[in-house]
Amino acid sequence: MELLKILSELPGAPGREEKVREFIESKVKDLADEVRTDVMGNLICRKRPTSGNDDAPVVMIACHMDEIAFYVRQIDDQGFVRVHNLGGFDTRNLFARRVRIQTRDGEEIFGNLNPGGRPVHIASEKDRTKIPKVHEFFIDTGLDREELAEKVRPGDPVTLVQELVQLGDLVSGKCLDNRAACWVGVRLLEALKKTPYDVHVVFTVQEEIGLRGAITSGYDINPDISIAVDTTLAVDTPGVPEEEQITALGEGAAIKVLDAYMVSDKKLVDEFIALAEEREIPHQYEVLPMGGTDGGAMQRARSGSRAITLSIPTRYIHTVTETIHRGDLQATVDLLQAYLSE
């Protein structure tokens, strides 16, 4: 899990995924026939078919690198940093969080993120039940305004800080959505020795703000088959009715039937289910009423492609304690390797 720990703890706001990309590239540069970064910042790793067949079906696998984050909006008159969010935050989970600001000079400045208002000791009943908006949050860096303004400017990315920890068979940390899939992508490239396909494992950018990297890389690669690897909701926790759970931790890779952005190709769904059953790879089904993945973008690139998503069940998505089961991670790698191998 050391690889996943590093991936999880790296900062990678949408549009500023360079630290994640550089680390992944250092791990995969000798595992693919071609490794390149496109103009959007997507890292494209190509494994040509073992047979050398130029007409082999093209398979694109997308694992997005970015995380929900913020950009600096302004420094107010009191020297507090105000932010703009990129991606969907539940502000109830943002109280008293440590954050990292990446400056234009490469310096990292740490601070505390909190909403404006009274502390609990003097808060009214109304204050205590209020759910703040993102624009009410500020970062306290401990620096005076003049020094801060010399270092930080609008547009600098801000990411949450959290250590990855193991909890029995579970792993918990920040932005496992979608660094868990990046882990899968790296492990797949390590494991895939022979393939009849022209495989492109793409570590995409800006998924959290509109599937943007997958749109451009999907148009470029023009795949016949598209596979997104992402996380999905595992609300197998107290307070949620069973019919709303979507997936459960420890029951294997989730084969997506549909979400709000795409309906998976029926033949691909059937093929992955049959393969998982044949190889005895733990798996489950996913029907997600809201949200989507890079699969929705790849499915609609150029004239379209047959598309599916394999999901890693995750508790507490879009918090700094996202939690996954190690067995589900491995099942996702095993299923992809089985599908792509000769």
C-alpha cells in the first residue's frame, strides 16, 4: 500500500495535476511501449498488441488523477485566504481542516480551513445548526497580509491534507477518488505482459469539473472499447436503507450497469460478468442514480465507442476519510488483466 499512500497524499487539484502525473510517470515509464503527455496534461501509456497486429481493437482505460479542491480567490483585508471550489464538497465535512496552498514559486504554505462565525462556546442555537456555504470559508496561514500577498495570488491551488492509514483490511485517506484507480492503472501496466489489444492506459485530468481530460484524450485515441476505472458509493453504513447502498465494501469490483452520464454497453457488461464468474473474481453490480465517470466522455468521443466502468466501492466519498477494501482493489486489477490478456 505504499504506492497508494503516496498517490493519496500528493496534491492534484483539477488543472494542477502535475505532481501526481510526474510520480505516476516515474513508475510506468518502463512498463509501456509509449508514454506521453498531451496538451491537456493527460498521461497516455500505450501497450501495443503482442502480435504486432496494426488492426487490433483499441482499448482506452481512463483513471483520473485530479481531486476535488479549491483555487485561491482573494486575500481579504484581515489576511485570510478566500477560496473557490472545484468539484462537489459537502461543507459539513470541511470544518477545521488542514490545507496546502501551492504557490507559483513552488513553495507550499499550510493553513487551517474554517467557516466564519462564532466558536461553539458562544454560538447560538441557530449558529450551531447552520450549514455554511463555500464562500464563507477562509484559510488562516498565520502570515500577515503583506507577507502572504508576496507569496500567494489568485489561482493558486489549495488541497486538503490527510494521511493515508490502514484500518484492518480497509484503507482510508483523502482523494482515493480517484487515486485508487491510478493505483489500479499502474498495477495493470505492471501485470499486463501479453495482450491482443492496442491498450492505452490514460491517467486523465480535470474529471471532477466535467470529464475534460477524457473528452480530449478520447477524441485523440478514438477507442473501440472504453473502460473507466473510478470509485463509487458504498453507503453500507448505519443510517442508510439497504436499497440505497449501491455497493458494499469487500464484495469485489463493481461492474457498472448505468449512472447519470452513461449506460454501459450490454455486451461488455455481460462479458465482464461472465469473466468474473469464470475466474472466480469477486464482483458486484452498480446502478448509480447520480454522478458519472470518464466513461461518459469516452463513450461519446468522435463516432462513439463501446464503454463500461469498473468501480471501486468507497465509503465517505468526497471527504478526507474515503475508505476502500484492499480486496476490491485487487479484484479490479485482476478483472482488467483477465479481460485484456491473451
